[in-house]
Amino acid sequence: MTPTVACVLRSGGRYTPEWVLRLKRGIERHASGPHRFVCLSDVDVPGVEVLPLREGWPGWWSKIELFRPGLLTGPTIYLDLDVVVTGDVAPLFRACDRFTMVHERGKADYFNSSAMAWEGDMGHVFEAFCRDPAGHMERFRRHPRIGDQAFISELLVRE
């Protein structure tokens, strides 16, 4: 199955479609095999397959939509828009055999969602968030455990 490289662009912040195109060019330069590149977004990104964001969740919380049931079920790599690809991405594709996140240095049970990889339907993450989006956003709004990465790491470490 062809792996998917995904990113998320929510309008109104510091990121623009140009950031998506930079990430896409970096992947194209460093991917040796076929792949699909998609962007979940609420704006058009010329030359990129855009999957519409459906929820109105602000900022980084839009990343939770990556886990909508049935959306991305094959091997998937997610990268934040500020990630700069400088070398071979094959190791990332190999990491898709199980859910993988960047480990937050010095914190045994905390991870960073700037790079994630998985294969299969991760809809349970989306469904868990949908049970109380406002509550989760409030709970994870302060350092050191903040944002989508705190929600995802707590949910998946607890499993």
C-alpha cells in the first residue's frame, strides 16, 4: 500500500499554503518511493490534495482530525509544517508499523506530535477527543502538558 504523508493547515495563524508547499518539496526531494501527499485544511493549497477540515477546533487541535475514522488507514506519516526534511524519509515510512511519536526528551511518558507515524485506522483517538473537546482543550492548555500532543500521548500511553 502506498504510504501517505500528511500535514494540517488551519487558516488564521502564522502558517500559509507556502509552508505546505515547502514541506511537500522536501518530501519529494528525499522520498525514494511512491507516496501520497495530503493536507487537511480549510483553505485551498494549489498543487496539493486537500482533505477538508470539518471541525472548528483552533490551531494545533485541528491535528486531531488526522484520526477521523476511515480517513487515513494505510501507512501514514504526519509532519508539522515547520519540519524541514533534510534527508532520507525511508526510516519514517518504516516506523508506520506501529503508532510512533517523537519522544519528548527527559519525559518518559510525554511525546511531541510534530512527527507521527501509524498504519491502520486510529479513529479511537478522534472519538475519544470528540467526547469532550472543550474539556480536553481546557485540561491541556498549560505547560508542561499542552495541546494535542498531551492529549494524544496521555491517551495512547494509558492504553
